[in-house]
Amino acid sequence: METKTEIPSPVILYLRSLLFSVWFVVSLMGYAIFAVFTFPLPYNTRYRLIVGWPRMIIWWLKITCKINYEVKGMENVPKTPCMVMSNHQSTWETMFLASTLPPLVWVVKRELLWVPFFGWGLAVVQPIALNRGAGRKAVEQLAGMAKNRLQLGRWLIIFPEGTRVPVGKKRPYKVGGAVVAASNEVPILPVAHNAGCFWPRKQFLKYPGTVEVEIGEPIGTKGKQPEDIIKEVQDWIQPRVEKLVSKHLP
């Protein structure tokens, strides 16, 4: 029988969240400056140094806000480059995926690179920064840059919902990532989680508990249409997200 973690008083929740947030901001500024000075290093060395920050944040979240995690399916992670697709509920999964999987190339909004400190650190790991308002041209830009990154042996990660989605809500999956995966004939590694139950979107308070993560077997893309691929991805991720989230709904 599933047991729910006892929620502490509002005062305790606030103090824990405040303690976490203060160090989150302070450490981000320090690590961003450090990241800039790693630029001359080889990419893999640079990446390993920079992901020390999300690893620390995951640890600090456990210490301060009592948020732990469990992962099922790590044996499904392939040895060769692929595209990772995950549902997007929180900031937590960006920290977890960066610190757990091989070096990832993030597909992000161009505007994120303009954010002080955070954008500096992000730029050093060479993400694919897109102008979301460019429409079809953005997809073409993504395809070209993704091919280059894959040839370098790097993995890609895309949140097909396009933005963080509140727990209990749905958003159609965008087909752009599937277009790129199909054109490069790389498999898609699907990931489902319920991080938004504990670190909710655009909320200050963090709630104690255990984030559950499920990693599926890679989904092949060779010879498939992008629309069929993204449907297969959504059909794998969405039911699992709903099941994981349902454990923590009133």
C-alpha cells in the first residue's frame, strides 16, 4: 500500500524552502563564474565539472527539503548517443537528467542564454538555442545543429511539451524533436516522472517525498514518420506520468 509522506507545518516548509533557495541562488552565481573559466578545457571535461552544480542541488534538496528520488529502468539507457524525451513539470528533472545521463545537449529557448549567471553556465555546455518565434525555420535550424552534435557523440534532450506543465494538466507534444530523431535515425529514450508533486512549477515551497522516475526502452525511429514517433513517445510517457502523479493527489 502506498504511504504518503507527512507534510510538516507551513512554517517549517517555508524555512526549508528558503534555506534551499538561498543556497540555490548563491551557488548558481559562483558556479556560473567558474563555468566561464572552464571554456578552454575539452568539452567532456568541462561538462563533468559543470554538472557538479546540479548534483549538488539534488543533494541539497534532499538535505533541506527532504526530497529524495528513485529510478527504475537505468538498464535501458543505451551506450550510444540518442535523444532523450521527458515530461516537464519542474526544475528538478533538468538537474536530475543533467547529472545522471551522459553529456547532454539541451534544446532551449534562445532567451535563456540572456539570463545572468544561469545563461552563462548554460552557454558553456553548447546548447542548441532556438528562436521559438521562427516557426518552421526553427525546426530546420534544430535539425542542422542536432546532426552536428550527434556526430560529435553527444546526446540530445528535448521536452516535447515545450514548457513546464502543472501536475494534472496535459499539453500536446510537439513534433520537432521527432523530426530530428527520424532524420538522424537515432532512438528516443523516454522518461516519465512526478517531480512536480514535490517541486511545483513556479512555486516557492518544496514538499517532502520521493520523486519517482521511470526510464523506458529506447524507441526506434528508423523508417517511421515523425507524427507516429511522437505519438509512440507520448503514449509511453503520459500514462506513466498520470499513474505516478495520482499517488500524490488528494
